[in-house]
Amino acid sequence: MNDGDLVAAGRTEPEGESSDCFAAPLGSLSSGHLLFVSGASNVTVHADPSMEDLYRARFEGQVPTVRVRGDTISIEYPRFSPFDQRYYWLERPAEVALNASIPWHIEVRGSTSRLTADLREVRLGSLKLAGGASRIEIMLPRPLGTVPVHILGGASNVAIHRPEGVAARIHASGGATNLSFDEKHFGAIGGDVNVQSPDYDVALKRYNIEVTGGANNMTLDT
């Protein structure tokens, strides 16, 4: 986080029962950090090349707490019992649009499910899902250097798509079941799994994907 006061993000339209919108100005910021503090589900993240703000977000139903500090946008959902939390996620989709002119680091702390991240227009610095990930689809942009993608706590039903011709490597600790990497398919592998594209070692622009806790029904392709 950059230095600065932590403040509640401003709404861009009056509070309503069905949805709320939030935004913050880009100002002189040269990078951004999108942080989900307590997990994320039923969320769509994408970039808007025409947007002049730092970000815009819309939440259906009861909204989370949204704060901005320096270049960091933090989104924190209230904590519920497991049953109530499942109902909360299912009924309350969210959409977050990011400014496409600056690089972004995206992080989810806590479980991630039903996340669609169309990052093809994002200048991605890193992506981290900490707490397990299920039912995830990620569309990656062309990388700038070696871009780390970390999924901690296991991955289930995860699809990651990268641009044609971009090198990538996946390391899964804890084994893998039904792992597809481009044209290769692995039914079941115990222990650590290391698979990479032929040009990964010499490529200057590439993705390094780390999965801990095992991978089940995971796809990495172009």
C-alpha cells in the first residue's frame, strides 16, 4: 500500500436497494492494487480502456465495505455462517472495472468462487488467489516480463486462458487430477507437478503459475 489515509470510497449514485456504484479518480497514480479482503464470489473483473477513473464498481443488493488508500482499493464483505454466506454470494453479483492505462496487482484473501476475470485489456503485474479457488475463469493479457499467478489452498474447476504464443509454466504442489496444459492432458499425478511450454526458459515475457493444495479439473490454454 502507498502512504495515505484509509477512507471509505465514494458512491457515484444515490444508495438504492438493488445496487450501488463506487468510483475513485485516477489522479497521478501510476499503478493500482485491487484487494478483496475477505474472499470473493460471483464477481466479474475487467478493464475499461475508455474509463478515466481509477476504477468503477457495482454491487447488487447489500454492498460490501469499499475503501481506498493510495493506489489500493480494498473490498470487504461481511462475515456470515457458512449457510448464510452461500446465500449472500449467490444473490449478490458484483462487477469491477479497472483503468486500463496503469499496471494492476489483483489479490483475493479468502476463498474465491464463481470469479470471471477478463484481464485481456489489463496491464497485469500479478494475480493472487489465497484461500482456495473454484469455478474460476481467467483471460490473461500479453505479459510484461515474468508475471506471477498464485493460487493458494487448491484449485478446482479453474480455466486460465493466455494469448497465443505466450510462454507459461505451471507448478502444482499436492498433485493434480484432470490437468490440461495446451495439448497435454494428465489424468492423475501425485506429488509436485511441473509442466511448461517449450520456450518458457528463454522467454522474456511469460506466466509463472503456482498452485498449492492440489489442482482438480484445471485448464491452462491459449
